[in-house]
Amino acid sequence: MTQATEVSAAFLEEMKEELAQLKSKTRLEVAERLKEAIALGDLSENSEYEDAKNQQAFVEGRIAELEERIRNAVIIANPKGKKVSLGSVVTIKDQNGETLEYTIVGSAEADPFEDKISNESPVGKALIGKKAKDKVTVQAPEQVLEYEIVKVVNTSGKKKA
């Protein structure tokens, strides 16, 4: 039995849209490439055929992965209260006084380039259950980091992805 994956409603919708695109368009495009490559003859030395087969394997693998993730997805409830939880938008201040803002998400949705950190990451773990003005210590691979929680926003009015 596969474990449930906690995701936001927006991320679940993104996965469903990607799945629909892969099934309705990309899969057909790859099938057409395969058909054209087969028409070129001699499959043993046909790089077009090999590329198309590899792309088909990738697409089918991604479809299977998305179907599994969607099947096991549990939508994160809008966080309530003043403590950091899944779905919270947290503003923290580091030792240098620099402020950072992160949204705490499940591991499947984590994207540090979009300031979405997993509740299972070192910083995410340290923040969960804390509230504004709390200080947290994080053991990073090469140093110990200290942060102060400046603000916790737990509303459904979060910024859109």
C-alpha cells in the first residue's frame, strides 16, 4: 500500500492538467514519431526509432507516476491558528538579519526556486509547530543555522503558484 501524499489543491490540479496533456497530446505525438521512424525501415540502426522509443518510455513512466501521485493525493487543509503547519506561509529572519518567506508544503510539491519548502526538509521540520517570535535552530550539512520566525500566515488567501 502506497502512502498518501499531502499536496495543495492547486498542485493537484497542476498534476491533473499535466496528466491530461500527456495522455491527450504528447502520447499521440510520440506514437506518430514512432510510426514515422518505423517507416524509415531497418530498426536496428535507426536512431529516430530509438529516440522515439525512449521518449515513449519516458512519457509512459511519467503518466504512471502522475496517476499514482493523484490517486494517493490528500489535499492539505487550509492551516488555522498561529502555529506553522502544512500550507503556512512563514517569514523568517536569519542570523544576518535577512528575511526569507517560505510556503510549507508536502515533499511532492517542494520547489525551493518558488520558495516552497518541504515539511520534511531540515528548515521545514524545525518550523512546524512553532509560532511568530519563536527561534529555531537547524543543523545544516556544514553549519548550524538559526532563524527567528517573524510572521506566520495561515489563511486560504495565500499567494498563487
